[in-house]
Amino acid sequence: MADSLALLPNLLDNITLYWLTGAGASSARWYWVPVGFTTFPGETWAAPRSWAEAVYPGLSYFDEAERGGHFAAWEESELFSAEVRAAFRPLRIS
């Protein structure tokens, strides 16, 4: 319970920021756009596909990479670029 209470000021700060600036709706837009998700084995916690599908209703691409970690774009830049391209390839206009 004490841990939950410690997070309360941060939660209130975030809610206030979005409320006062009127940015709540625009900050939530990413939920309605196609989402590409790649999990890397070196992450602190590798998210399973079921979690990604539950959190991102617009999930259009999911992959489990063979290498890379939390800083995949820096550690495995070519692999990261390939994943971004694969995720959004279906959206490109031919």
C-alpha cells in the first residue's frame, strides 16, 4: 500500500498536466493507430504477444527478435531498422 501511495503525486501531476493543457485526447491517439511491436531478448522484461494485443488494440505487427536489448536501436541498428520497415510495410502506398 505504501508503494502505491508513493506513486500518487506522480499520477496526480500527469493527470493535471493533461487536464490543464487539454492534451488528453491527443495523447491517447496512438491507441487508434496501427502499432508495430518487437520484443528483444535483452529487455528487462520481454512482453508476450498476448500482453501487446491487450494493451495495443491497433497491433498490426508483432515479432520476437533474436538479439538486442533495451537500447535495440543503438545496439542492433540494422535489425531495429528492419523491424520498423517490416512493421509498417503493409501501410505503404504502392
